[in-house]
Amino acid sequence: MAAKSHGLGRGLDSLFQMTEDENATIKEIDLGELDPNPDQPRKSFDEESIAQLADSIREQGVLQPLLVVASGNGRYRIVAGERRFRASRAAGLKTVPCIIKDLDVIHEMEIALIENLQREDLNPMDAARGIKALMNQCGYTQEKVGVRLGKSRTAVTNILRLLSLPDEVTEMVRDGRLSAGHARVLAGIKDSGEQIRLAQKAVDEGMSVRQLEQLASRTKAVPKPRTPGRLPAEMEELQEKILRKTGLKSSLTGSITKGKIVLQYTSREELEHFNGLLDALQE
């Protein structure tokens, strides 16, 4: 009888329990033979957290194996467990226990993202970029990626909206001055200048998410004169729709009857994903 499949959204535990699967083995691997995953969603690691984990490993060893795939020439790429890898190296270990599995690229990306979302709080900007990369490279819709990650479609949409925030705001979120809750409030504001102003005010005054929500609601309630170059509401809504549907930022100029749309991409993966969307429209 075939083994029952496990949805990735239910967690990683099932993956580490399937050591008897014909496609998975477990062995001690030299740390020098392991390479971090270049597509690791987490772009920064808290040194204090790594040091604490290293202390625990010195006392108890590595309690959960790393998940790796063979990458050729006797080397292995880490799919899940880079924190344990870094902490084991800091603890002075020579080898670590690893589960070796035969995974395709899609499952590698899913597992790496899920581990970070479940094992330790992932910076919301890294989470958003990780989800977007998963959608771009795997061709997933927001609904599909929500199923795979065990999140609602609304939750996925809210995370992806953070990618529309100005760089000044995303930097505050990335370095921890603003939380994911603060970021979601700011993403609901259309004017980027206002987003930056309120973000800085929230940081300077140590506002809670609730306090920022109240301030943002009062700001929205005050009608603002339309400044030269500001888009009509319908075109601003179109910009948001383009971001949701394609994952690409856009610049609109002109009026509701005539103008220009410029799409912006920041990686080859984003461009290939957009090309795939166009191909799907032709079918």
C-alpha cells in the first residue's frame, strides 16, 4: 500500500519521520561537505539566537537532523536546518546528522520556506519575498501557495502587499524597528509619502500596532487635495491589481482614457513568471 502523502502546510514533522522511505537516508555528514541553500528565504540570522542554539548543541547534541539533497561531487545542499548548521559549526562539531532526500526544486523551495515560517519567526519582508519566489518559480496562484503553506488566501495576499511598501519602510521592518503588524497597516495606505511619514512617526514614538491603526484611520478620514501627478483612484486600484495578479510593481501615467503602463521586474525569475502568464493567456 502506498504511503499516505502529507500536506506540507501541516508542518515539517512528517518529513523528518519518513526516514524509512526508499528515497531518504540518514547519516552523519562532515560540516565541510555541506553548502547553504542560495535560495534560503531567510537572508539574515540573529547571532545571539545562533549562540544560544550552539550552547544547547554542546550540551545535548543536534536533536533534529538537517534535511539535505545531494548536489554532486560528494557535496550536499541544505534544504532545511541552516540555523542548526551554523550553530553546530559555532559549537565546534565536525559532523551533523542529516536526512538525505531526493527532492525536486519545487519541494526544496516549499520546505525551506515552511521551515523558516514554522521554526522561528521569519522577518516579514523575507517571508513575502520567499512566497513571491515560490509563486514565480512554481507558477502557483495565491490560493495554491496558501494551501501548500497552510495559510488562507487572504493571509498570503496580506503578506505579498508588504512588497509594495517603499524601501524606507521595508528597511524599518527588516531591521525590526517595525513589526509585521505595523507593516500591514502601512500597506493599506496608498500614498508612499504618507507611508514613510507614519512609519517614521511610529518608530520615533514607539507606537503599538493599534495606535498606528488609529492614526492611519484618522489620516484616511481627512480628504487631501489632489497633488499634481497623483493618479486617480481608479488607476491606483489598477496598480494594486497588477501587483496582485502578476507580482510586478507598475507605473501608470496619463489619464483614465489615455496613458502608459510600465511594469517593473527585479529578477530573471520575475520576468520568466510574467512571460508564463502571457503564454497562459494565449492558450
